[in-house]
Amino acid sequence: MPRILGVDIPNDKRTVISLRYIYGIGPFLSEQLCVRTGIDPDKRARDLTEDDLAKLASLLDNEYVVEGQLRRQVQQNIARLRDIGCYRGLRHRKGLPVRGQRTRTNARTRKGPRKTVAGKKGVKELR
Amino acid sequence: MGRSLKKPPYVVERLLEKVYRADSSGSREPIKTWARASTIVPEFVGKNFAVHNGRSFLKLYVTEDMVGHKFGEFAPTRTFKGHGGKASKAPKK
């Protein structure tokens, strides 16, 4: 299986699809990469030549922020919000939704698994 | 939802005036403000403000990182003391 930028090993799907397994590459960028490198988007990823891979790698390296670098960038943005003590930073610190969603119910993605409180109304009925 | 880019940032002009006046008079006193919706512009960096949260004024020293945010983001309006237990029942008014 082909490797692009170190660890990423997209499988034997079409190139446009498998490129999206790289963190930071979505439908749009994947399409754009195929056009700019002149690779047939419908070609299976396993059929990519060394030359194709080199082209993709150099393009990604030079012009786009993906993978580790992108993850770091996102983390830095969050760290900045935390440091300046603004509302969004406080929400990040508390692990609650940041963009004004309701927290009376739902918000489980941010809050994690439910922590049932003993003696609270309704707990008995749940069992 | 972001603000349309064809508009300039929303800055309460009175606040800018106040900052300039404080600058020329050399006053280091925090500038009291209710203008929570005002964007923080580079002119405000390194100044002390006191932003109203509906009850009191919270001190805020503006740093470079805060530019582009609004004053209100730095003065939370809600108090949450936690759910249940003795600890939270005691301070209830």
C-alpha cells in the first residue's frame, strides 16, 4: 500500500477517496490535489506510481498544512483561548460545548459518559 | 456567525476617546466600561479595563492575544457553584 507523508497508508480505493484518510484532507482538497498533480482521480491508490507519490508529497509539504502540523496548529489555537481567559477558553477548560449549544440535555460528545447522580429525581425510574 | 467583512469592526468610539485621554493624562486607572460588545482593537493593548458583567466590574489587562475578541468574552455573566451536596447548598441565597 502506498505511503504519503510517513505514516499514512491509504488503501485500495480510488485515489480521490483514499487521499482523504490523511488528516486535513477532505473532499475539496482531495479533488484539488488530483487536478494539480494531474493524477486520474479514479485510479486505484495501489496503482499510483512512485512519481505520483513524490508529486503529492512535495505539493502537500510545500503548500498545505496537514497531519501533525495541523494537529499542532489546532491545539495551539485552543491553548491560546485557554490562556487569555475568554469565554471560549473557559468552556474548553471545563470540557463543555464551546459554541453555545444546550447542556441541559445532550452535549455528550464534550461531557463524556453520563455520571449518574444518586438521589436525583428520576434516577429510580431509569433502572 | 461572523461579522460581514465589508464592515469595519464594531468598536465603541467613546472607549477609544477614553483610552486616548487616559494616555495623554498618563492615568493608569482601569477604564470602566459597559461596552461588552465592543471589539478589542490594537490601541487597547497594554491597558487596564474594568468590564461590567451585570453585577460588578471585572479587571482585565488587555494583551496582544485578545485583539479581535470582544470585551464581554472576558467577563462571565453567570455564576455556577455546582450541583447538589452540602458544599453548594450552604452559599445559596
